[in-house]
Amino acid sequence: MSNDTQRSTDAGESGDQTTGSTDGFDSMLPGVRRRDFMKAGAAAGGLSGLAGCTSLLSEDDVQGTASASGVDNSVPPGEHDEYYAILSGGQAGDVRVYGLPSMRELIRIPVFNPDASRGYGFDDESKQMLEDAGGYTWGDTHHPRISQTDGDYDGRFAYVNDKANGRMARIDLTYFETDAIVDIPNQQGTHGACAQLPDTDLIFGVGEFRTPIPNDGTGDLEDPDSYGSVLAAIDPESMNVEWEVLIDGNMDNGDGSKEGRYFFTSAYNTEEAATESGMTRADRDDVKAFDIPRIEAAVEAGEYETINEVPVVDGRKDSPLNQGDEPIVTYIPTPKSPHGVSVTPDNKYAIISGKLDPTASIIEIDKIDEVDDPADAIVGQPKLGLGPLHTAYDGRGHAYTTLFIDSQVVKWDIEEAVEAEARSESPVIEKIDVHYNPGHLIASESYTEDPAGDWLVSLNKLSKDRFLPVGPQHPENDQLIYIGDDENGMELVKDSPAQAEPHDASICHKSKIDPKATYDPEDLELDYTAEGEETMERVGDDRVEIEMYSTRNHYGFQEMVVQEGDEIEMQVTNIETTSDMLHSVAIPEHDVHMRLAPQETRKATFTADEPGVYWIYCAHFCSALHLEMRSRLIVKPEE
């Protein structure tokens, strides 16, 4: 294909081309995985829409493949998708789980906000977790990242940040639920959430907002020069903050090198101002390259200040730790207000998008330690279009960058950009219109060392005329694009509306995540209560402890009698062994809603502060006698 810039036909027209099916790629050729098939085709001179491989496939097989003449993302009823996509939920405080390529929403996982549909924030454990993590009433999820081992997704955990309140959360992918949250000290606005690779040894929270540190009113609150922001390193197992690095300016997004040495953050506000006009005066801002082994050596040597019980290492430009030829943080100047940063799958480059400049800057990672001037580590700067923000990869040497102002995704050749003159457009292969103003984008397994190179999702900030009108607040638009055919180009396949305001995503092959169909009681801290083991015991004068079970179509106790003012501790086990047979314990007047998956045990503690009869019912439809599944909480007046 020529390197001349190409634009697709209107995305609405190309989105109507849907023939064939993409399900079943893994069985196209015996012993050949989908990604290997795609790469083999590309290496042989490009895939002519996969239909050109008819000498290898039967006619029936060809009808089930994707092609440039009409890519189909449909997945037939009863069939499963090829990928899990874990997407941020924005101010909903959750993450969304899609199946790809169907773009069907499978589930929403509450993280920073209570969610009655999951009983999250209503049982003792999740309620206490949210309280211990600051007790905020809302959160803003941005950047979900899946844990890796040896540079590939291992399906154990996902991590996601809270941009609003400076928190980081861990999601257990065995059960697809949040199991830990940390409120990060000394940090407001945790923008990035990224792992130290290849083995997820640390999770990094990228602090955006500059504040006094410590922010306790003791410093000069009105002088922005006295503020600072920090990068926080979090232990992925304990979820404790291990150390932080204080830097100059603001930080934005981040990504780690694949071998574990560097962590990169994009940045803005080199001026360290407090207003928009002040933050955009300079022509250059500094991308930060954090040298993790050197930082950890400084912590080990005690070269830090403890602030709010966390070791804080001084990584500012004039810090003694940044003098000499072994700085802990290298400041690399790029055009003003760079936004997204991501490391290429081969760990050769870190690519930073210009945002206010039409270029992306390509930093050669091995040169950072070799050059005298950090700017000399920049080995390429292609001109991509207006408003470049974020970049993903297909594993075939191509980068894909969102153009916020142009409302496009641009595909370009990385090595050609390194060889070309700065600000050249020759590395651009093609562009496709998206609707509208894309922010993040993600390609299949793009954050790993071996991207799949077939699907890409553009997360667009505006949808305008793409969906039925629903009032002044329009949905946002996640658009699925097929990128597996280098000869015929990118093809828009589907629009998918999203509640405002999501940001980023990760896409993982289904073979790497192995959720459990029922709970393993040994994974829970609470004791299992089987049928016949239910107990109700008064402890002291004003406390009642209840342990019971739930099953179709009843609870372990048909009624429970307590006194006004009693504190009730109610622990319930769903003793079902059939998968997907959920029950719940709903006591609305006492703000209790425990959702119980099969073999799961939950506990809720509340005060019976008003006499009366309170029906306990199951809010998950479970059988023909669902409506009859009741129990009574009888609260007798205080004598």
C-alpha cells in the first residue's frame, strides 16, 4: 500500500458492510493460533481479506472468516467471543467487560462506587473496603491494566485508577470483583495505572495534580511553586504504597518498559503554574523516564523523606539524585503538553503523542543512558495529524494513534518514522474517520510483548448523530475497527454507545482468563454455613449474631425475632452448587443488600432501630417460587 495519506469512506457506510462471521478463528488451521495466522499472512505479503486463502480453507471455513469486503463482528447465539475487553467506566466508578468482537457488554464490575446489583458497598466487607479507602461517595476509573507474567497477560488481576480521588484498585479476575483499594498518600488525581513489566512487580499510580506535600495546611497554600506531584509504586499483592518519587511539573499517562527498568510518564505544566494560560506558555514539556532500579537503590540507601508514612524520593531536576551520569529521573523535552505514552511491543521505543503538536515523539529506550542531552534520545518525530493523543500496536511494526481534532485514527510505520526526516508525513499509511473526537484506543493485547493485531477499539468522546437522541447528554461511542488486513486497510465494524465518560481499556484473549463458575469457600474469610448448621444467638444485651443459608426457595430461618436497638450481624451462605444460581438478601429499610453467588458467604451488620415487621426477600429471580422466597425480621419494641 502506498504511504500516501488515505481516508476511509464515511464510517457510517463502512459500518454497514457485515457479512460472514469471525467466530472460530482458532480452528481455521489445525495447530495455528489466530495471531500466528494473521502474522504469517502479513509476512507473506499481506492478507487479501483472508478470503484469498481459499486454497487452505474449505468453502464453509471461508464463510466464517473476516474480510475487507465485509468484516463481521457478530457472534451467534450460544457462541463465545474471542476476547475479553476490560474498559473503564469513568464517573460510574466501575469497569465494563465486553466480549470482542461482538462488543456485547457482559458485566459491569463496581470498583469505587456502591452498586446494589452486585451487593457491592452493602455487605460488611465491601463497605469497609470503600470506607478504608477514603470513604468517598464516587470515583472516576480511567486506565484498567491486566497483570502480566513473562510479558503476556496471566489473567490473575486487573488494576484501575481513580482519577478523582487518588486511589488504585485491584480486581480479582477469578471472580471478576474488586478485592482491594488503596488510598494513595501525597497524591491527588491518580491519572495513570500501569504495571512494571514483564512480571507486574509493581503497579504505578501517576499523580497528576500538584499540591503542597504534605497537604496539611502547614506550607504556603497560595504559591504553586511550593506544590509537587508524585509517582507512587504499589505492591500488587499487598496493595501497599512502597515508595513515591517527587517530580517537577505535572504528570499525565504512563507506561512501563517491557524489561522492568524504566517507567515513562507524559507530562505538562513545566511552568508549574495554576492557570490554563500559565500552563501553556512554554514550547516544550518534559516526559519523565523513571529508572526503577536506581530509585529502589536510593530507597534502600535511605535517601528519602518519609511523608505520611511513605518514603518519598526527590526526583526533581535539581535533586542530588539527578546530578551526574546516573539520574533516577531523566527529563526528556518534547513538544508542549504531550499526552499519551506507550512502549512498543519489542521494548525498543517509547512513543509520546503531541496533543498540541501534530507529531509523536519516538524515544529510543537504549539511548536514554547513552546521550549527554536527553533530547538526543528522540529518534523520530512523524507528523500524524491534529490532536494526536494515544497510540496502540498491532505487532507487525505499525502504530495506531488517535487524532482528537481530526476525529480520526491514523496508522503509521514505526521504523519508517525513525528513518524519515522530523515532521515528515511519509510514515503515515492510512487514516480512518471515527465519530467523534477519539481519546484513547486499544488494540488486541497491545500492551503485551505479542499483540494479536486483529481488532482495535477507538473510545470516542462524542457521538452526536450516531444514536437515537436521549436528551442533551449524548452517549459516548466505542467503535470497533478491524486492523488485521494490511493490504485492504482498516475497516470500521461497529458503533457501541457508552455511558460518559470512559477513557481506556485492555483486551485479553479468552484463553488467558479462567473465571470460576462458583465460589471456592476456601477463598473466603467467612465460615460456610450449610443446611442444618444455621444459628441465631444473642450476644450480650443488645447484639444478635445470625448465621444461615439461602437456597431455592427459602432461607435458613423463616423468621428472626430481635429487640429494638439490637445490633444484628447477619451472615448468609448461598449453598447452591449450580452455576449462575444467585440469591440475595435484601432488607431495604435497613439498607442491606447482599448478593450471593453459588457457594459464596457474605455478612452485613446493621441496627434494628425501629420496631416493626421487615420482610427479607431475594432480589435475584431464581425459580418459579421466587416471590415466595421470604423471611421476616420482627423487631419488638423496647420494653
